[in-house]
Amino acid sequence: MRSTFFKNSLLAVIIGFSPFTYAAESTVHAAEAIKGQYVATVASIGIEQPWSRALPPTAHTGATFVNIYNQGRADRLMSAYSPVAEKTELHNHIHQDGLMKMVEVEFIDVPANGTLELKPGSYHVMLIGLKQPLKEGEHFPIRLDFEQAGSVELEVQVKGMNAGTGAEHLHH
Ligand SMILES: [Cu+2]
């Protein structure tokens, strides 16, 4: 399963990333019944609109956030790929010695019948070595690779520089 997966990923790189496929042939599933407006579903997983913050043209790194809903068994987000960056990593934010710092993680659990939120201050997809500026209102492709569900290609929406900092994300 894993090796097919990597072969497929490699193929996608060789053929060239097709940003507008939106996992068209993936089965539209019961996942649609739960809350959220999915831009894609794959197996029992429904994915909301991924987004990034706009960045100054000089920025070398960016982050992508997305809500992932799972109506099936436990899965894992294993990797991500975007042609806008030289390298794409899965990151978490941790508190260490009173500081917030980012660490790379091997995978991120997608709980069975649960939700995984990639959001500011928490898990995110890190884009390292940006090849193009992230401009508000624009889109760029990303691929998310799940251990069980497989890969899905999505379009990331670039929001304003302060997106995600508003009161709607305060949980205190
Ligand atoms: Cu990061």
C-alpha cells in the first residue's frame, strides 16, 4: 500500500501537478453528511477549504491550514506536497521554555470519527523555500497524503495577512 502510494506521488510529480482535479473520482461518501463544506472527499474523509495567509514577497516560508473531518477509522496525514515550495513539511507548534516553537512531525493523527484541525498555533503544513509570493485572493495547489485514504489534491486559498487571528479562533 505504502509503496504504491509513493509511486503515485512520484508519478504526480513527473506528470506535473494537476491543480484542478479535486479528486474527482473519489467516492462521495457519508462524510458529506457531517458539518462543513467540503472541497474534496477521499474515502471517509471530508476536507474543507485549505487556506494560507498572504505574505510579503520576501517571505521564504509559509503555512497552510485546513479542517479535516473523518467519518471512518483512524487515519494519518503522512505528508503534503505543493509545487509553490521547495520543501513541504508537517509541523506542530509546541511550548518550550516559555516560547512557542515549530517542530516537524512524522505524521499527524486523523482520529476515527473525529476532526483534525490544522490551524495557526497548532498543526500546519509548512511551505519551505517559497518559489512564488502568496498573494491574497490567489490559489495554489497542494496534495495531502493520507496513510489509509490515499492522496487528494486541493487548491489552497490565500487569505489576508491577518487571517485566522480574529476572535473566531480564540478558545480561551
Ligand atoms: Cu511550521
